[in-house]
Amino acid sequence: MPLTMNREVFITCAVTGSGGTQDRSPHVPRSPREIAESAIDAARAGAAVVHCHVRDPETGVPSRRLDYYREVTDRIRESEVDVVLNLTAGMGGDITFGSPERPLPLNEAGTDLIGAAERVEHIKQCLPEICTLDCGTMNFAEADYVMTNTPGMLQAMGRMMTALGVKPEIEAFDTGHLWYAKQLVKDGVLDAPALVQLCMGVPWGAPDDLNTFMAMVNNVPEDWNFSAFSLGRNQMGYVAASVLAGGHVRVGLEDNLWLEKGVLATNAQLVERAAGIVERMGARVIGPQEVREKLGLVKRAPAG
């Protein structure tokens, strides 16, 4: 694929994530109200898409509670700010093994493994415009933890998302994930053209060097839309890299807590910084309605 800069770029803000960042920055939102307000602030700053997880309001630990997702969804939709809603569907595939010498029984405290229908239930109830589909199994930095997404699970979840009219955002953490995503489209599980997020620098997936990044980019079908991100101090560098490679961008507190050395960021500040980079490159930051037209999304009305 020739290197062709993207001139019309949408920004996704990953608002809170499911990592253990809640005690590392006071700006990481915990409650549904805080998550929705941070998402709305990010939209005001220029994010066309907000990607949301939910957390326990007291402890900040990641949660799958349906009422939290409904509250976040309702608060965002009832606000005066227009934004494309993207909910995670990545929860519920966690396996934590025992020690290397005794991998079984599983570590129950770190294992959260549920069926496809339950993993997609909040998507069915909230009907966001986009939801994520982590397109493979991967070791993470934790010693005995595995993010588990088997081909059978991905086929089941993908068919449910397609039937609901919610566009999957394929999360490709490594080259094989992108390979399988193309198979899901070929098999009719997902519709073409697909949307893919290239997730760079997440241990132990694709490293965030530019050679690996371009190998991923070069394997995205020409009619697909892609976005990319990296973690920590490389977050803003990948704003520029993704635009230059023809893609869109993702920033936010899920991936990076810092605006600069010693200065903790808010989601809105990260979006503002990304928008400035995009515009100084000579591209235009597009809004939510243009994203809907580009991706074929259906905007949902506020509840009742």
C-alpha cells in the first residue's frame, strides 16, 4: 500500500479503559456520571467518537454491570453534545492461570470468563453505534493472564453485533488478529468495509516500532477504515504516524495518563493536543455526523 496521508481525520477518545489506572490519576473517571461527563468534555474538545468502559464507582475496578453501561449511554445521548458512542465488548474473556507448575485450578480472582451472549448483552440493551471486537487471544504483561477470544467466540459475537446493526471496531493487537479479521469478513460474519483499530505497543502484542506499524497498515484492505494508537509517551507520536499512513487516531486516558512530563492529563486535553497535531499536518478534524456517513452508522435516539 502506498503511503497516502489522510486529509479528513476523526479522533476517538478512549475515556477510561479497564486497566488499573484509577489510583494513578485523579482524572481517570470511575462512576457512570464521571465517565459520561469526561466523554462529553472530550467531544467538545474535538473527539467525534468516545470509546467507553465502565468501572465500580467506589473502587474504580473494571465492571460489566449493565446498569452502569445504560447510565453512561443515557447521559451521553441526553446531553446537548453530538458524539458517536463506542462501547467495549472486550470484557468477559479473562483467564488467569495458577502458577507455572500448577496452572490448574484457575485463579478465580483474576478470571472472568463468560459466554458470547452475555458478553454482548450490554451492546444489545444500549445499541451503541460502534462496539469493539478484540480479534484474537493474547498474552498481556501480567505473568499468568491471557485475554481469550477464540475463533468460535469471535464468530458468535461478530454475528450478534452484525444482527444488532452495531458496527464492530476490530481491535487488532497483532498481525494474526488482522489476518483473522479479514477471514471473518470473508466468511460473512462481519460486513465489509470493516473498521479496524491498530493497537500498538500493548505488551505482548505488536510492538510500536514503525516497521511493525507499517506492516499492519499494509495488511489493512484498501476499502477498510483504520485508526491506530500507542501507549504512554508514544501516544501523540502515533497521532502523526497514523494520519501520515492514511488512518484516523485514538487518544485518551485508557492509553496514556500524561499531557507532558510531570503533568497529568484530562481526556479533553489529550483530544485538544491530538487535534492540534492533525491540523498542523494540514488535515481536517471531522465531526460525528461525517463519521456516521463515512462508516455507515445509525444514530440512536435517547431512551424514552
